[in-house]
Amino acid sequence: MWWLESTVAGALGAMITERLIRLFYRTVRKQSPDSVFDPDSARFAWADFLLWAVVGGIGLGTAKVATNRIVAVGWRMATHTEPPKGDDE
């Protein structure tokens, strides 16, 4: 059950984060974010790609930590026990 809850929360967190990063890109650059990730686009530039790769990595990393914390709190509230430890702990 823990695996299912954490997987669903992680997937939802990643989808929300992706949309937020794309919204942020549109706000900053006033153009579609698809061109920066498409090497065949005339507007593709390595500098933009690297910048947004870093921003995306930070955003997704933050989302993973946030969703893991939220899921752990939900688990504690529902079961009154600590969440199971993963293999990496």
C-alpha cells in the first residue's frame, strides 16, 4: 500500500511541477517552451536548453522531496505508524 501511495503522489507531483515549470518559462520568455527542448526548432539554443534543464532538475527534485513528505504525513495520519523504510535507507 505504501508503494502505491508514494508512486501515485510522485506521479501527480511530477505532472504538477512540469506544468508549473512550463508556465514559468512562458512567463519569463513569452514564447512556447516546446522550442527550447526541440533541437530541430529554429529557436533552439544550447544555452537556453542547459538553463531550463537545470531549472527543471531543481523543480522536479523539489517536487519529489515535497511529495515524499506529504505522503509520509498522510501515512502517519492514516495508520498512526511510521512509513516503511525504502531499500536505499
